[in-house]
Amino acid sequence: MTQFTDLGLAEPILRALSDEGYETPTPIQCEVIPAMIEGRDVLGIAQTGTGKTAAFTLPILNRLHTENLRTQPKTCSALILSPTRELSAQILENVRAYGRHMRVTSTLVVGGVKPGPQIRALSKGVDVLVATPGRLLDLMESGAVRLNQTSTLILDEADQMLDLGFFPAIRKIVGFLPKKRQTAFLSATMPKPIRALAQEMLDDPKQVSVAPESRPIERIEQSVVLLPKESKKDLLLELMSDRAVERAIVFSRTKHGADKINRHLVDYGLKSAAIHGNKSQAQRIKALDGFKTGAVKILVATDIAARGIDVDNVSHVVNHDLPNIPEAYVHRIGRTARAGKSGVAVSMCEPGEYEYLRDIERLTGLDIERVYLGDEDKFLAEAKKATPAASQKKQQQRPARKKPFTADSRPQGQRQGGGNRGGSGPSGGGQSGGGAKRPRRRNRSGARTPA
Ligand code: AMP
């Protein structure tokens, strides 16, 4: 088995890895570290949890250790771009941990905080700069930093950067870097626009693709509760009051929604905090730290704020709203069942979100266990009404599902029978996270299963 000592890393780095308690390199580290030490570009398809941060950070530190060059004022030797402040802060933490036995300077440039301290930190020049694209561009334009001495560029979570509309900023930033440089480009997925940008930026890259060590999705008990919109609040309280909930993340599609949900939980006496893009950096750090230490039991988050958050022991994920981008469902539920543990993911689906549920099932190939709170036929009729015309058309054009249609998944017009399959409203027996009391439910083959 490959050891860290086989990868060509310098002694102070090996010592820091031993301090961290890392015994062996992960698969992505085994491939990326030697390639980057050789000076090659890298194109990596990898998600959070694979050890990708160390995979690109360690070779940077190794180069800084061997070259031992002085960084000039207002420049940086290596630049790491990431989509969110949280992820950038986490990467910086790693740079500092792995570089603790070396003399490496590093700093963070992200939005949402005053630029003054960042400008001062850059004035002498830094070895490693971790940044989000927007603020970096602002500081470049004001002359606080130049990238003409930057010899390594890392782009982390490129697909998320695309979703956030950062590509024009990235192209601009890359235009200021020297042509002769080393670039590593990492993304969890590789749709066409990402591949195109990677091709523009990379020179004969080593391609690496790794799946997370074990696909967590298999260890997650997933269910979806189909319910009227107005029942969501009560069900959430019921779920979050369950003793089985150790630490939970509740997802909201919007920032405003996240605040409302959080207020509702706090008013009820639950230890909850919200994290999203409209919160100040200090508020976000406080919420996240509280969640990590256990002072906060429930974190209410938007997709963007939660991306890249690496917290162990999240027992439950609740989708208060279903995401309109099906891939986000996989990212969300992947916050639980980390580090070999199992987890519970409960999603709430109101009639207007039914199409999102079908998109998620199509993407994942899963038939997520369904529980109807209230009248099933009424729900499905409302869902049909709520489905936009364009989406109905899209549905007709879709290729047949791999699995045969079942009673619940057939287009509503073709379903037979009816009546109230769902049982009671939330007060009459909502579903609890650990699988406590549940309303009568149907599995996707149409058979009823005991409550
Ligand atoms: P990442 O994919 O970079 O978000 O890393 C996921 C987690 O794995 C982080 O908590 C790292 O500290 C940890 N980690 C990274 N490399 C190793 C390793 N070789 N052995 C054990 N843990 C690691």
C-alpha cells in the first residue's frame, strides 16, 4: 500500500500529516500528489470527503519548501479559488495545519467582511492565497494584489462556481496569471461548460476521477413526506423534537426561508442557527462553530452555504424544501452518513415541488419511500395543477423510466383507484426522523406497508 513517504513529500509536511493522524494517503492523494510534484496539470473529478484538499495543498507546500523563494509585496505564489467563504476558510485551515512545521504565509480573501485587513495581509505578499473570485477581482482591480508571480493555480469545486455565475470572473482572473504555471482543476461533476473551461486552462493534464470512499447514499435512510405546504412547519417541529436527532441540517431553497424556519425553531425552544449568503461572515462562523461543538443542534442552511461543510455526526438531514436542481439533493443528503456512520434524510414535498421530486428520482434512479400526510389524490391533483405547462410537455417527451411505472409513479391520469391513502395530518402521526410513528404509507409498488 502506498505511504505518504512514497509520494516525495518533504519531512516537515510528513511530520504535520503524522500530527493530523493521517496514516495512508487516499486514492486521489496517491495520484495527484506525485503528478503535481512532477509539475503536471491536473483535472480531477472528486467530491468533498475524498481528501482532495490535501491532494492539492500538499504539493503546493512541498514546492514552497523546496524553492524557498521570497514572495514579493502584493503578490502570491499559489492561488486557490473556491466558491464559498466557508469552503475557502476550511481550505486555509488545512494549508495552515499541513504547513505548521514550515515558514509559510497564507491568507484568506473573501466577501462579506471589510477588505482593509485583507489588503494589509497582502501588502507584504503571501505564499498561499485562498480566495473567492468576486472579492479577489475587486482587490486586483484596486491594485491590492497582482497575480503575475503566481505559479500555481487551484480551482476547487468548479461546478459550484459555474452555478454561482463565477465563470466570467474566473476567466478574467486567469487572464492575469502567467501562461507558464501549474493548474489543478477540481469538480464534483464534469458537465460540458466545465470541461470546456478546463480545456482552456489546462495543459496536458493528468486526469483523475475518484468516487467517495463509500457511497454514503447507500447508508442513508431516505423518505419523502408529501404534504400540504401549510403542514411543513408542524412536521418540522415534530421531526426536530425527536430524541434520535443528534445534529441536523435543515435545508431551505431560499435565504429568506432559512431565516423564517430558524426563527420558528428558536421560538419553539430548539437550539438552531441559520447560515446563508446574507449573513455576515462573523455570524456564519459563529453558527458553524456552534454546530461543530454541539452548542447548536440544528443548522438551517441554503445549498450554497452548506456546500463543502465537513461536520461529522450529522444524524439527520431534512429538506424543508426540495431543491430545484436534482444534483443538490445528493449533495444535501451527503451531509449525513459521513465517516462510516449511517444517517436519516427526510424530505418534505408540497404539491408545487412534485416535479422536483420526480427529477430527483430520475437522477438518482431511486424510488424514495413515500409517506402521504393528508389526502393522496388531492395532493396528486394539486401537483398536476401546479406543474408548469412546459414541464408537462417535457414529461411527455421523456424516455421511458428504467423501472416499470408503479401505482404512484404513473402519470396521474392513468392511475386507478384513489381515496385517502395517506392517513392523518401531521398532528395525527407525522413521521419522525428515526422512523418513529408514521402515517400509513404506500411503497412505490403500490402495496401498503404498516405504519
Ligand atoms: P476533503 O475531501 O478534502 O474535504 O477531506 C475530507 C476529510 O478527510 C477532511 O476532514 C480531512 O482532514 C480528511 N483527510 C484528508 N486526507 C486524509 C488522509 N490521508 N487520512 C485521513 N483523513 C484524511
